Amino acid sequence: MKCAPLLSLALLLGLAAAAPPAPAASSSAAASVEAEQRAVLAELERLSAASKLQSEEGKALLTGEASDWISPDLGGGLASDKLIQISPERAVARVPAGKVPQDTYTYLQKVDGRWKVSAERTLALSYLLREYKEDLESKPAATADQQALLRNVRLTVASDAELAAWFARHGAELEAIKNDYVAAGSSDWVIAKGEGKAGPLVDRLRALGLAGIGRSEPGFVQVVIGGVLDNAVGFLFDGGKPPPRPSPDDYIWIEPLGGGWHLFRTS
């Protein structure tokens, strides 16, 4: 594929602010809630497979933008590997890559005392990035810039599980880069993606396949891997503040990795 999707950091930087953490529930109550939510996801899969999402039974399962579904565009309803409780009335489940081409997030909302499916999200246009990666891999990476680009694209299309494993290997390097960036006292973003970029932090970011580092409100540090337009993936350091809550409109996924770091995706 000849076209190269470009990271638009002007769009990537306008991300949502943090929200207070969801109230804690007792372990037995939390288990009961999760069981209800998983039952809804299983019913979504059953009705979708039977092409019955627009039946009376199916319509009773859906709310919001999902109400018009004939079938989930992104493959939701398949077995999820993680459920995050966003608030007492909202949750999000992840269907991991492998079951679907890219990690997919199915949102649930409690309406009139019943959990329903409200939306789905994934990293938009990821198929273009995967095709671009294949195109780059088919050619010899002759220059340092081409090698850095390939590292970046591979990391951008990596699954959540692969990124969590990457963080386990490189978290100390990421922490050191973040500390040096914060110590420099600048509020400007350091952009590593693109030809001719140079500088101590730029070189360290490029070596890891990362696109840039910068600040976002209210006091977070973000390390962006890549993305297309306002769809981004990266790592967020919360600085001791409550991290953003996942939502279909901003941070579509926030997953704690330890030490104040989180994997994030936006849409």
C-alpha cells in the first residue's frame, strides 16, 4: 500500500480530562453485577448469530446508538477477556484481538434497572495501518528513518496484550524518559515521528518506536505511540490523579499497567 497514514498530533492532544473514580462495591455485589453484564454480552452474541438483534428480544437488549444495529459492526458479543466498571451505571468489555482483527470495546449502560449494550469502538482505520505495516515489511528498511517508522507502525497496530507485554519489558525506559521530560520543565510536546527529527529525547523515543511525549490536562503525561487522525494509542502517566474513565467518545480504553501508568486508546 502506497499511502502512509500520518499521525495528527494536533488532534491527538485534545483528550478528555480525568473523572473521579467509580465508587467501590463489595466483592459479592461486584461479582453479581459482572455476572449480569456477561450474561448480556452472551445474549448479544446469541442474537447476533441468529440475526435477531432487531427482534423484540434484541431491541430490549440494546440502547443508544446500538439500538439500530442489525449486527455489531465490530464483532462485539464474542468472549471478552476484561470488564471495567466505569460507574454504577456504565461498564466496558474488551473482546481481544485474535477473536476480532483489533481489540474491540463494547459499552454497557444500565437503563431502568437493566444492563443493555450501548456502543462499540475500536482503533479506527486500523486495517490501513496493518496494510501499511505489511507494505513496509515487504521492502528492505535501508535507512534509520525507515527502520524507526516500521517500529512505530508495528507498535501502533499491536494488541492490548502485546502492548502490556511491551510495557513490562520497557517500562523502566519509559519512566526514565518521562522523568527527564518532566525535569526539563517544558510544556511543549516532543515529537519523534517524521524524518530529520533529532535530540536526546527524540532519539530515545524513536529507538522504542514511539511518536512523542507531552502533557495533557489535568497534569497527565502522555506517551503517544501512533494512530490515525484523532484515534490514538499510547501510555498515560497519571501523576497520582484519578485517570480518565473510558467512554465511547474520548478515551475508549484505559487499562492500568502499574506505577501510575495506563494503556490508553482514544477515538
